Amino acid sequence: MDSVKKNSFLLNLLLFLTFDLMLLGAGVRTMDAGLTCPDWPLCFGKPIPAYHFGVYLEFIHRVIAGVVGLVYLAFFVQVWGNPSFERLRWMSVVGLFFLVAQIIMGGLTVLKVLDAYIVTMHLSLATLFLLCLFIMKKKLTFQANDISWLRPIAVSRFFRWNLRLGVIFVLVQIVLGGLVASTYSGLVCIDFPTCNGVFLPELKGPIGIQVIHRFGAYWLSLLILSIFFLSVFKAKTMGLEQSQRKRGVLLLFLIAGQIFVGVMNLKYLMPAYLSVFHLALALVIMLTMVNLLYATKIKSQKN
């Protein structure tokens, strides 16, 4: 049990650091600080550069990334050194793959002078790494708890597949959002819901990237609206308990907030704090969906 608690602590720390690292990375990008350290892995040829705000945005981003790597290595060794964590082993290998690929992409981001597709891949790998951490956290939570008072819950497959599809949609939206940011396509459409007065412009270049991102948001909103409807009005048919219904309602509020922040990004010309908050909400929506998906696996006899 001590080893379970230790790994749970390491996973919580990794989730906290990785989430913050991604938001800091978004801040580095939106404040054009990605090349303030022109070399890699050093910064101006030094392990610790002279202080400058822009330089230290990028430098601290690298430092936190290094801490994440070291903590994950400790977690990985613990998982493979203890037979009781056999269920986490394959996922820990997947997480290690994403982490190593992420480190490589981080270096290429600098060496390839912020190539748009490498920057987007950097964000995509970070998102997948965060998702791996969260899934392992849920698995470890089940293992750490006394599950004698839990029993399987018969939730509709239709509802669960809606959630799985929702996670995929959010992942795609995060990738598209990263592509919008890395290609500086955020303000090529100056109005909403039209794009420069046109509802469906030609899907080419930066305008095409922006419009595809918008239509992805529309489809995701409709999907979350359907999850909300099933959670609230078809809860008995879906086999949902009150705690799961609440998460369905939470998703509706989160997507409404995400749409509002997206529109405010246009209105105020993409300020850094709103761009970072936009990514934060997308990540919270993704993790909330995964959390709800795991919550449909078991139910409490105490309810």
C-alpha cells in the first residue's frame, strides 16, 4: 500500500507539472518567446542564462520539462520494479514513448526555428502524455481504494461511446488549435460566426485552418450537448447515477465557457492570457470526459 501511495503521489505531481508545463508552453508561444533561447539544450550556451523576462519564460519551461522527465523516470522504475503494478506497465511504456518523443520535438522546435508542424506536434504529444498520466491515475485509484463496496454499473454502451468519441474530438480540436496558433491563423477571420462576412469561405491556407477549427468546435459542442441531454433527461435509460449526471452538466458549462473564451479571443485580438485559458479549458474538458468514462465503470452500494 505504501508503494501505491508513493506512485499516486508521483502521478499527481506529474499531472500538476505537465498541465502547468503545457500552459506555460502556450504562454511562451503566444508571447513569441519560443526562440529567446536560440540553442538547445543549453540557453545561449549556458545551463543557466542571464535574466531576461522572455528568456526565462522559455528557460523555466525547459526546467519544468526536465523535472517532469526525472519524476516520470522514478515512476517508471517503480512500476516495473513492483509486480503489483503489472496493470500499469504497458501504459507506462506508452507514456515513456510520448515523453521521449516530446523531448525530441521540443529540441526540434528550437533547431527548426518554430516550424508550424513541429510546434503542433509538440503540443499534440504533450496532450497525449497528459492523457496517459490521467488514465494511469484512474487505474491506480481503483487499485488503491477498497473496492469491496463497489460493484459494476450497467451503463448504456451508446453513452460510453459518445464519451469516447468526445475525447477523440477534443484531442483533434487541441491539435487544430495548436495549428491555428503555430501558423498565426487566429485572426485571419475577424468576425464570428462568419469569417470575414462569409459563412463558408474557401478552405485554403490560414483561413481554411481557422474555419476547420471552428467547425470542429461546432461538432464537439453538439456532441457534448447530446451527452448533457442523455445525462439529465435519459439518466435512467442510460443507467447513470447522480454523480455521473453532475459530470454531464459540468461538461455543458465547460463547453459554453470554451466557446465564450474563443469568441473573446477574437474580440480582444488574441491576448496571451485568453489563449492560455482557451487551452486550459480544452484540457479540462478532455480530462472531465475521461473521468466520466471511468465513473461509468463502477457504482457505490452506499448510494
